[in-house]
Amino acid sequence: MRKKFLVLTMAAVLAFSAVACGDKKEDKTEEVTTVATTEEVTTETEADTEAEVASSNEAKEEHADVFTNAPVDPVNDKQAKDAYNATYEVKYENLSFQLPDYIASQEPTKYGTYDYYIAEQSETGYAMFAFDVESLYFNPSELTVAEKTMLIDSMEASGAMKVKNASMTTIAGYEALELDIDSSSEDENTSQYGRFYMIFDTDANKMIVIAVLESNNSEYEYMADFEKIIASAKVVK
């Protein structure tokens, strides 16, 4: 996805800048006739690095209030589905998950790279669980705040959604990024909210994305059952 290439690009630029600075320091031992050119190039490199640092700091400030220590549950008057009783298992890369019985007989609906399991669909609202697997292009333990905000920015750029909250957690021994989102629309039935978990399966070099998405007008609240799906995750290599 675009967000992962953005992280790679930043890492490559920073690495290149570090090497360039090191090379220019060695050049200063050459003859006096080359000093003026060396100083000019070094100044440009330093300016580029300062610009990168400034951009990183702006990203930190922009999303400073987004990162918290835990997910933020939605507030509404819906009755929780509370009908987990899972006996249906699905597997994505090295992880398996137990899905609620009320979707156990379903084949997932494919849309793009996502598998959607429909929990509720009517004229007034809908709710679904979604699974996806992407290649992992970075080491999650080395992600900076600025790089994490790139994940958020790209998530928001991929659709009409807003990330309200983000936090780091651990799922089945793997690091994971949790994102709470909402998406507004003039049509109330299509206005939705949800939660994403990006699980960094470093053994398979994959990122497993799991989400719950539901419209504001869905009959039930599915967040509690979704968290039970997450809690059921186990490694099955």
C-alpha cells in the first residue's frame, strides 16, 4: 500500500542524507580549491535534513492528540450484539481467529483485497468484519511517531474516513497498531464508524489487517464481539 512505500521512502532519504554528510566531512581534507564547493554542498544537505526534521515535528504535532494508550469505544444507544459463542475458525497467515456463530455459515465477500463477513445488512443499516493481508515493508519496532502518522494519513487518504484515535498494542505476541475511525456522509445510512487492527506478523513478513465497520443506523453494536475476535487470535504456523 502507499503508506508502506512512504515509510520506505523516508527511511531511504534519511539513510542517503547520513551517508552524504559523512562523505562531505571526508572531502574537507582535500586542497583549498575544493573547499568552497564542499561547503556549499554540505550546507544544502544540512538544509534538506533540517527540512525533514521540521516535517517530522509537524507530523508529531498534528497527530499528538491521536495516539493514546487504549482504544476509545463508540458512544451510542445501540444494544450490543453479545452473541459470540464462536466455533468458526478462519486463518490468515500465521494467525487464526474465531468468528461469531451468526456468520459461521457465510463465505466471505471479496472486495478488492479484503474478505468481508456480513454481520448485519438491512435497509436501515449494516455491519461487517473485514480481513486483509499485505506485505510488511518495515520493522514495526523501529517505527517513529512520524512514520506512524504516515500510516494514519494514508489510511485517511484511502477513503472518506477520519482516524479519531490510535494506539500500539500486542496481539498473539505480535505488535499491532489500533485505529478508531469514523466516516461522515450526507446519507445517514452510509455514515459509518469502526476499528482497525494492523497486526505486524514479522515471522511471515505480512501485515494482517482486521476491521469492524458498521453504519450509524445498524441495529446492534458489534464492537464487543469484534474485540472477542481479536482476543481469540492465536499463532498456528
